[in-house]
Amino acid sequence: MANRVKWSRTATRDLEEVVKYIARDSPAYAAAFVMKVKEVSKSLKMFARRGRVVPELGLEYIRELFISNYRLIYKIEGAKVTIIAFVHGKRDLKKFWDV
């Protein structure tokens, strides 16, 4: 059964900021990076549980996939997958989300 994948406004802004940063040095790499992120996020339609549980949270329904140095963090609710954040892998999520 296919899931419905949706990006939250926060995650969309996160990705836009990352792409702007990358594009300063290489617009071509930024475009390729966006394509990769879209490809990975679309894969969640069929394989939502393929990501690992976010270690800082320990919740089965909040998972992540790494794309380069970035964490695509998403929430599974039935047949709905919501991408809730797109953050650098070195970012401290405990400070970010007050976990």
C-alpha cells in the first residue's frame, strides 16, 4: 500500500536554506542535491519504515534517512508520511527540539 508523503512548511524552509547555501558555491550541485532529496522522499511512499528511529527521540513513528550530511526526519501516521525537518547531521536535536 502506498503512503502519502507531504513536506511540512518547516522542512520545506529547511531544504530551501540548505539549497541556497550549496548554490553559493555550485548551482549545479545544488540542483543535483534537490533531485536526490526528492528521490529519497518519494521512496517513502512505498518504504516508510526503511529509515532508522531518530535516536534522540526513540519514538517508533519518527524516523530519519541521511542524505549526504543531512537528516531527513519524518513522522509516520497510518498511510501518511510527513517530513518534519531537514537538518545538518551535526546539529544537536536536543537543543533544536528541547528534547
